[in-house]
Amino acid sequence: MKKAAMAALLPLSALIYSYAEETFDVRQHVCTATRYDVAKDIPGNWSLPSSIPDTCTPIHLNLVARHGTRAPTKKKLKELNDLATRIEVLLQDTKEQKLATQKVPAWFWGWKSPWKGKLAGGELIKEGEEELYNLGIRTRDKFPQLFNEDYHPDVYLIKATEIPRASASAVAFGMGLFSGRGNLGPGGDRAFAVSSESCATDIMLRFHDCCHNYKAFLKKQEPTVDKLKEPIVDEITDKLRRRYELNFTRQDIYSLWYLCKQEASLLNKTDQACALFTPSEVSLLEWTDDLQLFMLEGYGNALNYRMGVPLLQDVVQSMEQAIKAKEEGLAPGTYEKARMRFAHAETLVPFSCLLGLFLEGSDFEKIRKEQPLELPPKPPQRRNWRGSVVAPFAGNDMLGCGNSDVCPYEVFMERIVAPHLKHNYNTICNMKMEEPEQTSLTSSGGAKI
């Protein structure tokens, strides 16, 4: 198959949100804490695997996936324990001031973190294992002609970051992908290789860890993001003070919102912390999370995604090699048929931006011209940029090309890849540079935030 006819496929689901009138499900509004099975059911999402035209035959698969659902990290475990102490203080204040307690949420009394006593965190949990295992099965079922050979690490390359939840996700995926293809145990499992590189040098899957300019930008930009979020959070803080007659602080609301997201995602519990907030308040808190994701990892600054160029280059290189192998008629087993990578939201979000996904209207052309974008519109306005669909747990990318999931290879190279490949990672990340362009601090609805 010649290059001009080559269809470029990146599996398996780009999720696009539509504000359909449906019953409000808080689990669909918890940003990047969203479970994969919940994200794919968000009203209006299109999460079916790519349809392959009859004229095309897949010859190579590129996958960039986030790890599956995980436990709270060590830092967040401490925040939840501190929240339990803070709730005790709030209740004690109520008693000492002899205030009415009828409005106090019943679950506050005696509440302890569900993860109390847990010393380490961040590991892949059972649901996360299942997400990646099932993704592996679906991948093989969707592309049987790519996975009909005996396993060899040079044919089916699996990479993960050094972080355990990413490598565990790669293992779970591989167990599903190669299930029944080996001789181990009653299920016929087989061994397979997963390679990782040190976080200190992994510019392909943890480029954010190695990019000095990005770290400097993050340190400088985080206070700006906080100031944009604070008016919304302060407004919700005042509402909850009046609603429950408790002296909540801004930090209390941040912690309770985090608890809501963890309960909804990990425990499937929405009648406790999440019930403190009305649907409109949840939507606004979700928007503040999406705003932070946009500004610090997404389209809000070109540096955020340009540092992902090594990953894009790796994708292009593997595609070029597959095309060459096909054109030269190499024997099966002598060339790579799939390259699968498992990383983090900090990897998937910039890579999605490099592909031009989840943009509004004419924003794709602005990106090509390296022009700044406006912030995601504030609810109740519609927006494509939502963490719950951009990078849910186990989220994975496919190519968006002219609003189609399949396009000629040369179109992919010209419109998606070429504008980015003129940038060099070392120049972007390690050389002193001018202040990179940033998004306008105005929403696309025109109102100041």
C-alpha cells in the first residue's frame, strides 16, 4: 500500500462531549478522576472504535494510553486525614456555639477517611486492572490481523513509564491482549516484555519531568490559575456555609470536592461528599479543574504540548517503518506491528493537543498558526474541553483528522505533524526562551473570569 493511500490509525477513543439533557450523574463531572466506563457513557460521547474503510487494511497500531483507575496518592491520603480532623473542629465549634445541628450532614459525625491507615498510595486498583485488561481484549478483537502472529517483543513493543501504576497498566493490557495465546495457567496466559526508562531521562512518556522550562513555567503559572479559580470556590464556600451552618473555608471546599471525586470514582458513592454540592456547583467545580488542566497541561500554553514532540516523533517513526516494511514486502515476524505505550494524564493531555483534539470551532487553525486560544467557556455554555473526556482513567488517543478518524497518511503528516516537528525538545525545554504565548484570560463567551 503506497503512502498516499495509507490510512493513519491511532486507537481507540477520542471522546467528544455534548450537553444533552440527561439525568445529572456526578461521576461524569469529576475531571481526570473519571472512570473509563463512566466516561464512555457521557451523553453525546463518541467512543466506539474506529471504523476501517473496506479499501484499507491496518498494518500497524500506535497506542498512547493513560494508566487505569488508581488509589489516592500519598499526598492526597494526608489531605483526607487532615479533612477528618478539620470536620471534627467544625463540629466542635457548632457544639461550643450551641448552634443548631439539624443542617449538619449526618455523615460528618465520626467520619474518617476510607483510606485511613494507608501509608502508601497511587497504585492501580482492581477496577483499573480491569479497565486495561478489557482494553487489551477489545484491541485484539478490533484488529485481529495485527495480532495473529506469535508474540515477539520486536513485533509487539510495549512501553510504560517507571511509575508502578503505568507499568501495572501495561501488564494488565498485555494479559488481555495475549490472553489464551500462551501456556501459563488454566487461562493460557503468556509472558511478555514491558520496557521502561528512568523518569529522569524519559523525554518520550514523562517529558514533563525532564523539561526545565516547563517546571519553571509551572511554578510561575500555578498562582495565576489559583487566582482564576478562587472567585468560583469562594462563592461556593459561602453557599455551603449558609446551607449547612458550618464555618467552611476555601481549603475545606477544595478537600471536600477532592473527596467527592474519589468517592464517586473509586467507591461509586455519590450520596455523601458529592451530595454536599448542587449540580450547578459540581459543574462549576468541574470547570475550575478543567481550567487548570487546560492552562497547565493543555492548550493554555504552547510549551505544554510542544514538549511532547519526542512522543509524536516516535509515533511517526513507527508508522514510517511500518509503511516501508509493507512496501518492501517483508516477511511476517521481521517487523513491528504494534507499539503500545502506557503513561499518565500529563502525557495523554499534551499528546491529544499535538493531535488537535477537543478544540472549539476554528481553534485548530489557530494552533497551526501558533496563536493563543481563549479559555474553555464557563458553564452553562458548552465546551469540548473536559478532563472527564480528554483524559479519564485508561483514556487513550486516536487520530482526529478533518473530523474523521481515518485520513491519508500524507494529510496526517501535513496538517497534524509538520507544524510541530519544526520544534526541538532540547530547545523548547532547556534553552532560555522568550515568554511563550498563553491563552487569553477571557472565556470564549466574552466574560472576564
